[in-house]
Amino acid sequence: MADEQATPVFQIQRMYLKDMSLEQPNSPAILLEQQQPSVDIQLGVGAETIADGIYEVTVTATVHAKHGDKTVFLVETKQAGIFEIRNVPQEQMDNVMRVVCPQIIYPYARSNVADVVTRAGFPPVHLAEINFQAMYEQQQAAAAAQGASSTQQ
């Protein structure tokens, strides 16, 4: 029984689209534009405890396409997953929540963004693959640098 309690558990309970919006404030006139829009993409990761050993992890993506100062479209999506995570050492939990879970969720977010942009009448936006480990390490380094600079003041 002690071995059973010590065995790490990682299970996907559910994947779901938590929130999604599409805005085309300058349609239909903007649809006649021939030039390629500039596209800005922002990503974020969040996690929260739902119950003992049960966590919701979210990947948010914002895609803003513009011609000059005019918005072509704005897509905001929040893809989520519910995970059962037990008996994982505490020092590894942050990595699991900010790297492992987002790597599982992100392909769903990518697909939903491409689909909604295409359904809106535009060529699909294919979000690039993301190295969540590198992103996590950059955030850790930035936090450590900020902590070091605040202690020097």
C-alpha cells in the first residue's frame, strides 16, 4: 500500500475550450485590402488547484492582425485541461504545471485559432511550436534577476 501511495500519478481528466472570441471591427472594408497584415501573437500559461490533486491548467493565446493601425481581426482563446497530479515531488510541480501540461494543451489551442481564423474568411494563422521548457527557464531567469536587483536597492 505504501508503494501505491508513492507512485506518481499524472492523468488527463479533460481538455476543453474555456473561452474564445473573434472580433473583426473593420469588416467588410478590411477584407478588400490586398497587403499582408502584421500579426502579433501573445501567449500565457496559468494554473490553479481545483481540488486535492486536481488542477486546471490554461494556455491563453491572443492573435492580433493589423493593417497599419486598423485591426483586421483579433482572436483571444483560452484552452484548458484538467489534470490529476499526485505524488509528484513539490520541487517538480511548477515544471509539470508550466511545461508538461501546456505542451499537451497547446496543440488544441493552435487548432482552434487556425479554425476560427479560417472560418472568419482569412488564411489560417498557424501558431509556431512552442518550447515551453525554454519559456519556463526564461521566466525563472527573469524572476531571479529581478529578485537580485530588488535586493541590491
